[in-house]
Amino acid sequence: MKIITAAFVLLLFGNVTVFAQWNKDGERTADSSARKSVGDFGGHLIVVENPKAFIEEWQKPETPNITIVKSVDRGVLIGAFVLFAGCKTDAQKMCNSEVDYMVYKPDGTLYAERKNQPLWKDEPPPAPNIQLSSAILGIRFEKNDASGEYKVKARVSDLNAQISFELETSFRLN
């Protein structure tokens, strides 16, 4: 197992936003296990192959092409990201949002955990844009890792608004 946490990656690539996707035809979309919102604050947990290429795609001025990982082979780097919108600002007009990442093995035991990672600790993206989280969890599975379905969970918290919720997605290790 190789776990990589990159809390500074977006500083290298800049601040790029995408128009919010939690609404369809002017109506709020229903929550799912991977996408939820409470009030104006919402998050969407995604897992993609090649996190660096995903960040480059995210930087383009047009809507990014996002391919969610359904299965992955050993040795391939994947990244868990939270897309978010609507964080509440404090008196200094700054967001204070965090994410705890947890990855569970097929047998349900904890594989990896990273707590109190910075989701966003900056000025909020302009509404109704979605922002890519500052904290990214990178994982590369080794030959001795068990095959089967892995679950990725993210506990997303807006500390200024005192809002917290859990997101979950899964993929298969071949």
C-alpha cells in the first residue's frame, strides 16, 4: 500500500472552478451516497485514475471530463477528491472546511485513514461554482493487497457553519 496525501497540489495548479452540478433544470438534485448537501454547503466524493491528469483537466476553461473509477489494477495511482460548494465564511471572509478520508478493505477493516485534511481554508469560490478540494488522497495498491470492493469514505465538515456529513463511493481492485 502506498498512500499519498497532497494538501498543497492546488497551489501549484491554481484556483479553477466549475459551474455547480447539484442543480438540474433549476431544481436541487437528490442526495446520493457520494453527493450530498446541507443548506448551501455540498460535496461530491470522486475517485479517478491518474490524479495529476485529472487536475490538468480540471484547469481547462471548459467543463472537465470526469471518469470515475469503477475498477483499478494494482500499481495504478488513483486519487480521491471532494468537489464542494457553498462553504460559510468567517469574519475574515475565509472558509474553514476539512475532510477526513477513510479507505476500507473488502473485509470491512480500515485500509487507510487521513484526518483533518484541509478541504478549503481560503476565500470561497464564487457561487454557484464547484471547487476542487485542497486535500487529495492518492493510493497505489501493491501485489499483496486483497482483491475485491474497496470503500472510500469522506467526512466533510464546514467548521464555520458547524455542518458535517459523510460521503461514500466504492471501486473494485482487480
